Amino acid sequence: MNRFYAVIVVLVIAGVTFIASTFTVGETERAIKLELGEIVQADYEPGLHFQIPFYQTVRKFDDRILTMDSTPDRMLTVEQKNLVVDAFMKWEIVDSVAFFNATGGDEDRARGRLHEYVRNQLYDEIGKRTILEIVSDERATIMNEVQSVVDDLAEQLGVNVVDVRVKRIELPEEVRNSVYQRMETERGAAASRYRSLGRQEAQELRAEAEREVEEILARAYNEAETIRGEGDANSANVYAQAYERDSEFYSFYRSLQAYRESFAEGRDSMVLEPGSDFFRYFRDPQGGEGSGGNQGQSGPQQGGSGQGQ
């Protein structure tokens, strides 16, 4: 029985010694081995490894990308305006030895140092710009500048800065309403200015269009008058040629035109002297005596009283 207990004790001692002499490194971990506080080995591969119990110790660190979410800070712009800036950073441990020597392997201490780097650099970058630049096109530039500088500073900690981003930028509560009202007034003034410029441009375009319309109408009127004059000239020429060819027939044709125009509006009575030239072809189908050349003027005299040719 004593031998059985002895074997059990030996097995327990052996198991404890084995457990104390081994350690495992996970896929998401980095590890360093220390002898009396001095680093003797680092960057172990994932798996099972050995150490001297009580003489050697092992420190493990997270090998994943970590997040440092800082508290919002007040910062001044180049206009001496207060802004509340809330930023965060993604970082990872890339040098276990440098990280242990700089921070004692304390992630919280590393986060504090990184937060100080980010805050100081944000102060510098925001202090160079106006509010409008910060919240618009300069925001990405600010983040790139901050990340570049902080990454250089973080090398001494054995850390790589993956990314730096601003979550939000706000005005302090006590001045937010007044600034918003001023911005609204400025935007309203800008909108009124643009509307005024638009109305002015519209009036100029409208005036230009009206001027072009007047010019087009004037040219069209001139062309119409020219064509009408040419038509009248051609008509007169045709009348003259017809008169020269057969003056009696031309006179008769003009009389028929005068008759048609006189009764065109439905009138059935006229006051004229019976001996008027207007009735020349009623008295004599051959036209009788008298000059046929005056017949062309009979039309305008219709409706007259005692004023025949």
C-alpha cells in the first residue's frame, strides 16, 4: 500500500513538474521568455514549448489588431474656435521585445502612450485649419498626417499603427446653437446672392433673346416688303402687258373686278349717277365711248354720291 502511495506521489510530482516546465502559445498570441527578468527568447511559433520552472517565466501578448478608443478632447482651430474631437486608432504589436522594454508588457500603458501621441498630433493638425476645412475636404488629409507621425513615434513601443480615424467632430454644447445660427445666416446670404446672380443672368439672357427676336422680325419684315414690292412690280408689269395687248378687254376685266368687289360684302344698293363710268358696260356691252384707262379707278369710288368719273 505504501508503494502505491509512493507511486501516486511520484506521478503527481512528475505531472506538476511537466506542467510547470511547459507552456503553449496560441495562434493569436506572441510570447517572450524571461530569466530573472531578462529576455532570453521571443517570438515563439504557436504550439507547445518548454521552460525551467521557477527560474524562467513567460509573458504573452495579444497578436491581433487592437483598438484604442480615446476619450473626446477639446481642440482649437486656427480661428480659435473650440471643437470636440473623438478619435480612435487601430494598432498591433509587431516587436515583442521592444514592446516589453517600453511598456513592461502592459497594454493599458501602451494605450495611454498612443492616446497621447494621437491627441498631440491632432492638436497640431486641427490648429492649422479652419472649421470648414476640418469638416470637409481636409478631413482625410488630417487623418493621413496624424497616422504617419504617430506610426513613427509608435515604433519605439514595438507597435505598428494600422489606422487613425475621427469618429465625430462637434462644437461644444454652449456655443453650438449660436454657431449653427450664424452658419444658417451665412448660408442664407450666400443663397440670396446666388439667386440674385441667377435673376440677373436670366434677365440678360431674356433681353438678348428679345433683341434677337426683334432683329429676326425686322429682317423678315424687310424681306417681306421686298418680296411684296417685287410682286407688285411684277403684277403691274403683267397688267401693263395685258393692257398693251388688248386695252378694251383689260378695261372690261377691270370693270368686272370692280363689280365683284362692290357687292362682295352683301350690299345690294349703291348711290351713283346713271351716267357714271361705273355702268359703262351696262349701257353698252362694247364699252361705248370714253377712255377705258379710267375704268381701273372705278372700284375705289363705290358707294359715292354724284362722284363718277
